[in-house]
Amino acid sequence: MERIAIVGLGLIGGSLGLDLTRQGHPVVGIARRVETAKAALAMGAATEAGTDLALVAGAEVVFVCTPIDAVVATAEAIAPYLSAGAVVTDVASVKGELVPTIEALWPDFVGGHPMAGKAEAGLAVAEMGLFQGRPYVLTPTAATNPAALERVRAIATSLGANLCQCSPTQHDRAVAWISHLPVMVSSSLILACQGELDPAILALAQTLASSGFQDTSRVGGGVPDLGTLMARHNRAALLDALTQYQQQLEQIKTLIQTENWDVLHSQLTQSQAARHTYLN
């Protein structure tokens, strides 16, 4: 079995470790804190763990599972310790600005993004089977080594994920719509509700909030650091999506102001029919 290193033992890195150690891979976990490394060993998310980046030496595949803004710096830091032919991949939710930079640092790099997560973050909420049946996007370019791509594909397949392949730019535009925009919309919904000036009405709304509000507010109640990094590193694509969403809201607002119920009904019918195409 391939020796695998995981740099960053949060939700994604820890969940990868749980699955890969169970498959029989020797897994080296590398964390910023000694306590996290010890916890990864205790829960079976790694067979060896520590805080020294030199632990990547000898690994055949390295997963960089740090926050988005640390991925490039981490790739730079581990490069001197990597074995010739080692494959490096990441799990960041933004690819356009990362992939070409890391490709220039390491020839056997494959951009990756397993689209699985929770509202909570950290190793404590890592779980086995997190990637089962979930999309796992790979973003090769003309410079990507086909053999390196195939090795990452094989690992993603072994996790039970549904593989998808596209360019880094296509990835960022698509996730702006279905991942980054929903975080901003959901957060805005919560904050708009919080803007209710009558304390009694606000308390009643909070009491009555049921499945509809829970569904639409879930991602807005997620980890603020992750949402901020999404916006910062996928700024252009997210702004485009926000602009088009804002235009759609204005259109609906106008229909309600003008009491144009037939057209509103038509739009709601269109959204009802289209929703299933986004559900796997």
C-alpha cells in the first residue's frame, strides 16, 4: 500500500486519514499542534503523526489539507523533503489561483477538491466514510503528469467518491454558484432576520423556525473563517454570482410589488422543475 502523508488534520484531513488507514495505507499525519497529532493517532486517523513537515519524506502521495490561504506556503515548505516522483494534491475549495502556482513548485501536483463537509470544523468531527457518494473534483491542466493524476483518481475512487474532472477556472465558477454563493445568501438570510426591530416578533420567528429555515440557513451558520477564505480567494466568480442573484431577487421583488402573480407563479414553477437537476 502507498505511504500517504496528510498535512493538516482538520475535518477533511482527519476523515481522509480514517478511511486510508482503514484501507491499510501507512498514513503520516502532520499537524501544527502536538495535541492534534496525538489525537489523530488515538482515533486511528494516522499510523504516525507529528508536527515536523520533514515527516513527508518517503511519502508517495501527500495531501495538503490546510486552510486555503496556507496551501501554497505549505507546498513550498514541504518541497525540500519530498521524494522524487511523490504526488502532491490538495483539498482546497478554490483552484484557479493555487494550481498554477503549485505546479511551478512541484511537477507532480494534482489539484483536488473533495466536496464533503460539515458546519463544524476540526479533527474532533472527522468521520469515516465522509466522502462516500460525494463529488470529488480533480482539476488537471496541460502540465499535469497523467500518472500523477491517475494515482489521485485511484485514491479518490477508493474513498467511494464520485469523480469529476474539469479545469481550475471551470471549477471556481461552478463552486461559486453551488457552494460559495449559498454561504453568503444563507448568512444574509440569518442577518436579515436578526434585523427585526420588534423583540417580540424576533422571538416568535425564532420559535417558529422549522425545516424550511433550517435548510436555507444551515451553511450560513458554518465556520466564518472558511466562508471568508472562499470569498477572498474566489472573489471574481463569487461577485459575478452575487450580482446575478441580486438581479433575480430584484425581479421577484418587482413581481410582488406589481402583484404580477402569474409571472411569479411561472418563475416558482421553473425553479421547482430545475431543482432536481442539482440534487445527486
